[in-house]
Amino acid sequence: MEREEEKLNLQDMRLNQNRELDLGKNLYWTDEVKIKIQGVRLMTQFNTQKEDKYVNEFKILKSIGKGAYSKVKLVIRQYEENGNQYEESYAMKVYNEIEVWAKINYENVVKIYELIDADDHDYLYIILELADLGQLASWDFKQELYIRNQAIYESVLNHLKETQVFDASKREVEQIAKFIFRQLAQSIYHLHEECSIIHRDIKLDNILLSSKDLKLKLTDFTVARSDIADETRLFDSEGTPSFTAPECHIVSQEGYRPKPTDVWSFGVSLYAYVQGIVPFYASGGELEMQINSRTKEVEIPETFSPELSDLILKVLEKNPMQRLTIFEVLNHEFFKL
Ligand SMILES: Nc1ncnc2c1ncn2[C@@H]1O[C@H](COP(=O)(O)OP(=O)(O)O)[C@@H](O)[C@H]1O
Ligand SMILES: [Mg+2]
């Protein structure tokens, strides 16, 4: 089986994943997976019995294109009418986000439950696990600050106090950050080392929390990439400029390694959560911030503890070969209990 076609086999994937649902009984992963077929939206069924690959009655012939967020395949539909054989060709669009996301089943990643194609709308809907506390922080354009989500902050603080983990001698926000960002590091570790996926858009807006056991839920796989191998090199820049690593801004001819870029964005997110602004911040805008991140050393605020300062310096290391790996991040002093 060709590797690319193997990826399409969502039905097998579903069987392997043994999803647990706690949202609503009527939401479940059916045998049907929706794919958009040139304007005509259909419930689809992957046929694993035949040698040729089918999505419903559409036979996949070959890949014909690849965009930033999808790939497109040439498919044909064969049918019989009044004793005559007919064949129609279509282009079938497979969305990157759905394809990559559906492969992940992890407690710290938002789950996809179902894809819905409503009859009266020209949309494809994705039913997701709800992270009821919302995103970690939101950018306030007037104040030029990230405003932390108060419900998350208070919930984590109460939890730390109730479980007697809270240490009154240490800075409060760092203890909250430690609780949240350890889970973020775990989710990135899972993506990198167990799924061969990179996220490429890690930032405060895409990090959510659920009140159930205060679980972090990483979301937004729009620009994520799967099948990352040791030798994989990337050449394009994706994600949010102020969170992306310096090596993605001006890409060398050899390209750049995928995984260290997520570690950089992890560092920017942690810094921004504690400090309220991204490192290398410039009011002149994204371009100026990118230049700063390539040319200036990160300024560590005096309020940062020695452990946090050390971690930030090692993840915001400009040379990706010297930057910590996500495994090293997890084992850093800052995350020690
Ligand atoms: N599963 C979810 N639970 C709670 N809030 C969510 C969920 N998914 C998305 N959101 C909210 O919607 C915002 C946008 O969703 P996202 O998937 O990041 O879309 P985009 O690709 O447009 O950034 C998130 O930043 C978050 O605030
Ligand atoms: Mg987003």
C-alpha cells in the first residue's frame, strides 16, 4: 500500500484509537468520514477490501496538487445507465488539518469527534472536544499586552492550594505557568516523538484548558505537518510571526529542522504567559519583532526566577542545534516538583 494512501485510511485509524467520549451520547465517530468532493459533499466510506482505493464510489487515481492546507487527488466515479458504462472525473480535496488531527488521540490535545456536512449549508463542520475554560490569554491591542484568562488562573491557583503544592515563598504566576506548561511540553513531546507531527502554531491563543481535571488541550492544527522524520527539512514559514523561530524567517538552502521550531514557540508562549508580552516585542510590528529575534539577545526580566530564566535562555537559543529538545525541556529544573 502506498504511504500516501495509507494515510487516507481513517477507518482503520479509528478502530485503533479506541476513543472515549464524555460529551454527548449522540456524538460518535462513525464509519463515515467526510471529504469534500468538488462542491458535492458526501458521506464517505473507506473501502479497505478492494485493492484500489475508494472513498465511497470515488476511486482514487493519483495526487494532482498540494496546497498550503490541503492536497488534491484525481478520482473517478464509474456507473452504469441503460446498459452503458460511464466514467466521470472529479478532484477530491483532503484537508491537511483534519487528516493530521484525526491521527492524534491524547489527553492534552483537543479531540475531533465528528465531521458534519449539513444538507442546507455549504460548510464542513468539525465537532470537537470542548475545552470549557477557553484559551490561556488573549492579546489586547489597546494595552499591547496579553491578558491572562482569569478563570484559568484562579482554577489552577485553587488546585495548587488544595493539593498543597502551592509554595507561598515562590512567585505565584510562575507556579501557575509551571502547572500549565508542563502539560504543554508533554503534548508537544507526544506529537514529536509518538506521532511524528509538528504543530507549527503554538501560541497562547491555541492553548486551551478544560475544567475537568484542569487538563491542557492543545488545538488548531491548521498548519501542522505529519510524517516528520529525522532527515525532514522544511523550507516554508508558517504560524504566527512573533512566535516563530528565527530559522523560519529567512530559510537557508538546506532548509530547517521541524521539531526545534515548536520548542522555540513553546518558549515564546511561556515567556508571554508570565510577562504579558512576547520576547523581542516591538511596537513597530511583526517584521521588527522577527528582526529582533534574529539579531538581539533575549532580555530576561528581573522578576524571573533563576530556573525560569535558564529555561527561557535555552529554548530561545537562536541556533536550533543547540536549542533544548522537548524531552530536555520536560526534564529541566523549572519543571521539577
Ligand atoms: N475545542 C474548543 N474548546 C473551546 N474553545 C475553542 C475550541 N476550539 C477553538 N476554541 C476557541 O476558538 C479560537 C479559534 O479556534 P482555532 O482552532 O484556533 O481557529 P483558527 O485556526 O482560526 O485560529 C481558539 O483560540 C479558542 O479561543
Ligand atoms: Mg488558532
